[in-house]
Amino acid sequence: MYAQVYLKIGVTKLDRPFTYRIPDELIGAVVPGCEVRVPFASRKLRGFVISVDDKTDIDQSSIKDIISAKPFDPGSDGALFALAGFVHERYGGTLGQALSTVFPQAAKAKGRKEKPLKNPFEGLDLPEKGPVIELNPEQKRVIDTFSADRDKGKSPVYLLKGVTGSGKTICYIRMIEKVISEGKQAIVLIPEIALTLQNIMRFYSCFGEKVSAINSRMTPAMRRDQFIRARRGEISVMIGPRSALFTPFGKLGLIIVDEEHETSYNSENPPKYHGVDVAVERGRIENASVVLGSASPSVASYYHAKKGDYKLLSLEKRANSASMPRVSIVDMRQELKNGNRSMLSQALFDGIKERLSRHEQTMLFINRRGVAGTVSCRECGQVIKCSHCDVPMSLHKDGYLYCHYCGNRIPFRGECPSCHSRLIGTMRAGTERIESEIIRSFPGVRTLRMDADTTKSRDSYSHILKAFKDRKADVLIGTQMIVKGHDFPGVTLMGILAADLSLNVADYRASERTYDLLLQACGRSGRGENPGEAIIQTYQPDNYAIEAASRGDYTAFYEKEAAFRSMMDYPPFGHMLSVLITSYDEDRCRQMGDYLKAEILASDEGIFISGPAPSSITRIKDQYRYELLLKDASISRLCQARKTADRAVLFNRAPKGADIWYDFT
Ligand code: ADP
Ligand code: ZN
Ligand code: ZN
């Protein structure tokens, strides 16, 4: 047996792990995260074990034995080294990448003079500490279960499934109070998009100076300062996006992942780790409770809850006695038959008009900007694509076509590039066009628009939200950005345009995404005193994701989706590893794909592997993209195949000039 050990030496050049042999008498005692003593040159040094393996590629004669090992201490840095080992083992990439993921600021923090560290909220008006909210019976049951488990020293993974507005946040706060009373600390992950000051303040008003928060707009130095405060024990609660998962708390008691189904918890860069799985693993290593919260859990998490891996806690009712919105589905094919060619169905038009007369607010959600602005030819059916990226470009008001992958911009000539027909234009409406149509249809209406264009500057996002909350507009039009997490009591109508666009994506999770988007969107309506309504416009009214979302019936959706996935061996019933190969030379992509496939099959004859095939986006920034897809019921078999591929790339005969990326999908 061998261990990768990270040595505690102050010399930056040697800041990488070394491999040691585990002598027989220490087998079992040397586990990831434990502190060991090892020989190094003529000295004996201390270090933390990152991972334990039964083989090594390193020359046997140069490997030394571990001298001694201490029992694993979950409060030491060892816990984070063990987590880095997990990230590396599961998601691949180099060990260095795994280490810098888990210790993002470590390298830069060295040798820096200590100065007083600032609280990120310094200078802001503190919110009043509101009246203590009394939990309703459902919420009380959740907290009682959690507290009883804590008192028994149990720290399982919970799936907190609660409808929008059921008071999940109140539950999170009570759970945090519980672990703080035990002298422990908590991490709260919130998707970047919902990390508004308003949301952070809900925690700040309860825990005051004990709370810190990070976000991606902060400079690395600011984030590092907050991590240092956490390490010193100056704070007890860290709120942030994915990267907050690695907050170096020494007494971690709780990790909350709000909106656990959000794909933004999955890293786009190697190692492409999945935030929820890493949170569960960190909880296991450090004996911390993990709470995954969602109104529409990922199919994978709900599957684990049904199997008993996670403990299911439910909140079925809205907390402040607001009722769930009334949801209806409008068939847009029928609208066309009735002679309505506008983007608004008759029902939605009437609904907006009514809200305007009652001085209530409306939100209009358009499924996606990139898709919405797509220009296609009605004669030959071609879609205008970026010449570098092979993705559809989208037409903006300034008359230019934009590529959102590489920023390419070309003038739109109003003519089809392939058949020269002039019957060409945007088939689906983008946010700008909807806004124009609303302004035209309802004279005097005050609108706000929120999309990637209107939120480019630093504070524009929160300005738009605040203006809408302060009722400075009647209608807010936006992309997914407006769907998540916001609480606008004045909104009584949510119109969802082109509900099915997110179904037309080449991804097995398209239905799950659609269910979530629609449910969240509907949940924005009727959160205040007045009852809410939502109208879903679609060309596929019978689709089960759309239909179940309209009724808020997660279980019905889950049953259909689970049946489909298990039939197809899609996750969570099977696992899939995608190996992406990129190169400026298309032949090299293919050669590398063929080579890796042969190497993987040579070491594991029966494994399912398809490709190499061009990936759904075949070119980005002039780089070609090919993909191998591996499938198996066991994730460890796929990890093994990935290691084989990693090693094969290092062989002399391996093709050159292509990059490899791994992704569990
Ligand atoms: P969720 O996160 O589940 O969408 P929130 O935590 O935002 O729900 O709660 C929705 C609203 O209900 C908030 O305005 C909150 O203050 C209120 N609320 C939550 N629990 C209670 C309660 N027990 N009594 C009264 N109001 C509550
Ligand atoms: Zn054409
Ligand atoms: Zn492009």
C-alpha cells in the first residue's frame, strides 16, 4: 500500500505531494487526512495523507516507508487534504489542480504580512433584527428531527424538499443556531445568482458579525481574507457559491446546499467536480450534517432519498399562509390557429391588462437568450451559426449577430447566407422584442428588463431587483435570472414564454431542467397577500415535465423521469463519463480518441465506450471538440478507465497536440 503525503515544509518549490510506502503495521492506521511522520532527505518531517492506493507508478527502490501515523483529526487541515484526495480520485485532472481547488488561496497567502481583516459588510446599514418567527408544525417537525439527530451525535445527509415559499431559509437558520450552540460552524451554499445582499442579510440579521460571505465578484485577496477569518475561528457561518464549500473551518458541524439541483454547483473547469457530491463527502470526512434543500430536487438526490441514503424531510405548504399560484398551460399551436400571431397568448395579454388595472406586478420569463435570438431561414431552414464555434448566433437590436461563446460579431444583412432568401429572421422572441411588444401593447406601462445585456455592470443586477421590488415598474421581463430565489410580494402574474425551449437541448437532463425552471418561475407569483397566477405558453402542452410542473407535482415528474432514465441507464441508475478531446487539428482529435479508446478497452475489455464522435458543439474558438462516452453501473469502474486514459497520455507513443477533459455527466 502507498500513500500520497503533503509535507509541511516552508519551501514553496517542494510544495507537492510525495509517495511513501505504508509498512504492514501501519496499514489501516494510515487513512486519507491523517498526520504522518516520514523520512525526507536526512530529516524527519510531518505531513498529511491525501490518498491511499494499492499501486504506484513510481520506481519501488526510491520509495521510503512512513515512520508513524496519528489518528485522523477531523478538525485539522488533514480533512481538507482528504477532500482533495477525493476530488482527484473521482474527477481526475492533476493532483495539483485538486489541491488548488480545495486550498484556493494557500499559495498566494504565503509570506504576506498579517493585517486586520475586514468584514465584507462593513459600512452597510445593518438590518433590524426582526421578530422571532414561530415555526409552523411542518417546520417544527423538520427542526425536531435535525436537533434530535444532532443530540444523538448523528450527522446524516438530509434532503429538505420544500415547495417555494415553505420557509426553507427559516429552517436553515434554526439548524445553524443549533450547531453554533454546540460550538460548531456552518457553511451555506447559495447559487451565485441568488447571492443577493437581501438573501445574505437574512442570515446576517440573525448571526451578525459571526457571518461572512464570499462571491465571485470579490477580489481573490478579499476572499482569502474571509477564509483566514474562518480558519482563525473569527466567524461561524460562511455563505457563498460553490467555492465556499472549501472554507477552512476547524469545527465544521453543518453544510447547507440551497437549491441543490442547480447545475452551477458543478465546476466547469478541471477537476470538474460536482458540488453536492463533494459537500456530502466533506460532511462524511468531518462528521458534519449535510442539508440539501430544493423545491425540485435533482433526480439523483431524490433517488438517494428514496433508497434511504439520504433522510427525506418535507415542507408541503407555503409558510406565510399564501396559497400556491393557479397555473394554466396555453397551447401556442392553438393560438396560431385562432389567428393570434403575437408572442402573447390571449390569456396572458388579458392577465397583464388586469394586473395593470389593479396595480399589481407581472413577471415575464423567456427561456433563454442564446436560443431566443436565433435567426433562421423560413425557406431553407438554415440557422445562422458562428463560423468559429458552430453554435447559433443571436440577433440583437443593434442589427448585429453575436456569438455568445467567442464574442464574434457580424452585421445582419437580412438575407439567408446559404439560399439568399429574404424570408429570414428570429423565429422566437428575445427579451428585447418582448419588451418592445409589451410597450406597444400597453401604453404607459413601465418595464424593466433583466438579461445578460442589462446586467453587465457591477451593480446593475441588484439595482434592477431593487427598482422592481420598490414597484418602480409594472412588468419585469427577463431570462432565467429572474426565476430564482427572488421574493417580490407585488407579483401576482408570471408569464412563461417558450416553455419548451429548454426541452429542445441535446442533454438527458433537459426534462429535469425544464421542470425546475417552470416550477421556480411559477413560484415567483403570489408570494404576498394577493393570490398568484402563472401562465405557461408552450408548443408541447402534453409533455410530462411541463404538465407535472404546472401542478407542482414533483413525484409524478420523478416517477416518469426515473422510468425513462433507468430504461436508458442514465444517471443515477448508471454513470456516464464523457472524455472531451480538443485540438486545433480535427485529425488529432480523432487520433487521440481512437488511441484512448483502444487503451481503455485493452485494460477493461467489456466496458461500454462510444465514439470518438464530434461533440454537440463541434468547435469553440477554432478548437475542434470530439467526445468519447463511457457508461457503467459502477462509478469506480469509470474512475479506473479514466486513470488508464490518464496514464496512456503519458506514453511515448501517445498522439500529441490534443487536450483531454473529463466530465461525469
Ligand atoms: P423558501 O426558501 O422555502 O422559498 P422562505 O424561507 O423564503 O421560503 O420563506 C417564504 C416567506 O415565508 C418568507 O417571507 C418568510 O419570512 C415567511 N415565513 C417562513 N416561515 C414562516 C413562519 N413560520 N411564519 C410566518 N412566516 C414565515
Ligand atoms: Zn435559406
Ligand atoms: Zn463563436
